[in-house]
Amino acid sequence: MRLSKESSLSLVPALAMLMLGLLCPVAFGQVFNHDYRICNSDYALCAAAICTPTGGQILVNTANGQAFFPAAACTCPLYRGDDIVDVAGGNMTGSCETNSAATVWSGYSIKSEQPQELSNWQTVDAPALLCGKDQMQGAQLANCFSFKCVRAGKINGVEVATCTCPLGESIEGVGVPADSAFFTQAGQCSTTVCSQHPVSTIFGFDDATQGGQCIELSNNDSALASGDGVKRERPFTKDVASAAKH
């Protein structure tokens, strides 16, 4: 079921927080001391990416130190401007800065349209699909929030990066149960994408049993636009605000 922009407009700010895992978190018995920041730099946006398992492992920051999870490679478009990250999460090291010009972090911002591999890297709509508990795919999602990526040149004129992200891991640094519901902007709202390692994060709505709902997003409803309650690592200027909208 696809919801129109008009009918879903008020859902977008909350949905953005849900997709980040900042609202209604699932209780896993651990407390993670998140350190959310708004960075202003080049960043990879993996929200609409479909990933490929590498067969290897990736070391992830957790509430109790670090832990290994199955790794996946995700090709994500690059943007320049404001994005939100967790400098204590993913495999970040406490700052928006990277240790090389060849690397960027994977952050998040709401983009209702994104270049996608599925569309041969054309910029197309990226609505949010609900993958329900009934699909039993929670452990197959890729969490690409706040992970290191390597610039990979251009594909059809779009700058991209390869991000190595964990499979079946939540932003709390713990494993995701298979019967977890999640949103993803990958797959153009085809439910088959739920089993193809789409980028997402889980949320804690117990009644989100049946998947398939499709929600149109709007850039104008960005829950990150003001940056309220989130530390900005660089000064916010009108020029930065303008760049973040594009």
C-alpha cells in the first residue's frame, strides 16, 4: 500500500527518527552512550542501497566496547552538506573527521529522491517501505549509519563510495532478531527487497507485524533541518543550510 505525500506528510519527521533508530528504540538490555553530531562535509548516503555480503566480518562499536558482525559491501551516492552521525557508534572514532581524503563517513539526511543502483544511478523517488515482522528478515538488514566508506569514483556521472556495513546489527551495537520490522528506502517499495540486505534500522513498534506499506517522503519535512538537540561539529551558516537542501 502506497501512502500519498499528503496523507503521510505528518509522519515524515517521526519516520526519519524511526529510520535512524532514535525514536521508540527496541530494548536489548544494554545502554549505548550515543554522541550524535551534525557534520558538514562529503558523506555517503546509503538509505536506498542494497548490499552484498562479503563473507568477512566488521568490528563495530558497542555499549561494552566492540564486537564483530557479518560484513556487507554497499555502494552509496556521495553528498556534500549537513548530515547526522553518531561519532560513538558504527566504527567512528569520536569526530566527523576522517583520517584520509579517500574516505568519508556514512551519515543520514532525508532525501525523497536519490541516485540508486536499481535505477542505473539515475535520481529517482526513494519512498520508505515497511518490511514487517512476518517477513522474518530483520537479521538480514544492513546498518550503514556512521560507518567508514572509501570513495569509488563515479558511476554514470554520480560520485559514489563503497561502505562496509554490518548485517543484522542495530545502532545499539547488538544483534537484530529475525522477527524485527524495519523501514528501508531501497527497492522502490518492492517487498522482495526486504530479503536482499537493504540498508535500514529497526524500530520498536510491537504491532508492525505485516509489511508492505509504502510511504512517500518529502525533503521539506527533514527532522534534521534545525539540528535541535544535536551537537553541530562545525558552525552552521546560511550557506551550509542551503547546501544541505541539495
